[in-house]
Amino acid sequence: MTQVTAHPLFARGLELLLPIATEGRRLLRAVATGRTTVDIAEELHVPELTVKRMTAALLRGLRVFNRAEAAAVAGHAGLLGD
């Protein structure tokens, strides 16, 4: 019988999501659902540059390289089911 293991991105995803604050999870959901930087800035009532910096910090914290990988982690963690 072949054992299937989770991709390393998903294996560490839940562990990395634990320390993310509510605002970070909200940002992650917005990023993962394809919202633009402008849309996110309007929703959070902050400048676009702030969203760019927050997104960069979020990606570093999740140890991913782009929004698509962040979306994969969010999906695996069940953050997109709402």
C-alpha cells in the first residue's frame, strides 16, 4: 500500500497560521480570493502601500513566495469555506 503524504506547503500551513492575528487572517482571505491590493485597501481603510507591506509580511510569515501559494495554504486550512 502506498502512503500519501501532504505537500510540505500544506503540512506546515496550519502550524504557520496559528500566530496570525484576526486582521492577518482577513488579509489572507482577501488575497486568497483574488482581491486586488486596491480592493483590500478600501476594505481595510488603509493606504495601498500598507496593504503591500502587510501582504509581503504575511507571505514571509507563511514562508511562501506568492499570493497563489498563500491561497493554497488558506484553502487547506479551511479559511475559504465561509
